Amino acid sequence: MRPTRIRDITMKTTGKLYAHNAMQSESIQKNEVSLKNLIRRRINFLLFTVLATALCLGFSSCSKDDDEGGNDSIAGLWRYVNVSYDIKNPSNTSLEEEQIDDAELVKFLFTGSSIEFKADNSFVFDVIEDDEDDKGTYSDKDGKIVLSTNNDMIHNGSVVTLNSGVLSVTQDLLDEKYEYGFGDNDAYMGKTFRELGFTKFTVIINFRK
């Protein structure tokens, strides 16, 4: 074969090689771009999935919080945490102080106690310092869980609420009758706290599971 022919073939071959290499390089670049786009799309998809999951969990949590306070959510055994109260008698501060002292004693009386709400809509309040348990029933009245009982520790008509894992039994005692206290006064016996000048007489017993 003539040298010119060899040179021509070599040049053509070299040209084809250059062209082939250029095409390969372009193909590799395109593949790199495609791979980058694919990775970007997958990352976006993963981020979207994580965000959607977080939103679902958030809505679920909110839904559970909104549901707190229903009969199903209070079922079970709850242990005493503390007592708070709001007692006011502007016309008789000494009687007010007497009842506040009684409320303070309740804090020690209820220590170690518990209340259990059962599936049959009954409840048992077990006071460690008392020989007899307070028993009664609970029901939903106008969107509120109300207790029915004839016992002394938890009064009839007390309202149960559940907030952030704390179950509270709120007792409005304004219409309860005065029966005893420090330095009992016969003139007070048999009268309601409202009749004795009290403007506020609320006792709240708090429990946790």
C-alpha cells in the first residue's frame, strides 16, 4: 500500500477516532447531566416524602389533642398529683381563712390516693386515709363529663377535664352546705357557702396516669 494511502487512512482513522472520542465525551457529559437531574429529582422526592410524613404526624397529634376529654380518654387509673382552690368571702375573712385551712389539709389527706374511671361509666375514688372509697358514675352532659355521687370527697356535679395528660376534677362548692370546720359556729350550720357570703368556692383535684 502506498505511503500516501497509509497516511490518508491514518488521517481518516485518526479523524474518526477524534470524532468518536468527541461523541463519547459528549455522551458522558449528557449522562452526567442526566444522572445529576435524576439524583436531584430523587432528593426532592425524599424531601417531599419526609415533609408529608411530618405533616401527617402533626395533624394526627393535633387530632389526638382535640379528642382529649372524651369518655374513652379518661378510662383507667389516675393517681393524685395536687389540689388547687379558689375560695373568696369578702364579707367574712375569718370564715374564708377557715375554709382555706381545710383545703390545705385536703392536700395531705389525698396524698397517695387515686381515681379510676371504668368502661361501664362508673368511677372509684380511693382515698388512702379514708376507710371507704367514694363511688359514683360519670356521663357526658352538654359536652362536659359530669360526676354523679352521694359521697363527700368528690361532690355531685363535679366536672372532669383532661388537658396535656392532667385529669382535673373541678368542684364548685358554693351551693354545698357548711357542716364543719375549725372553730365550728352553730349559726353557720346548714347554710350554703353562698348564703354565708362566699363569692368563690372552687376546689380542683389533679391526677396523672
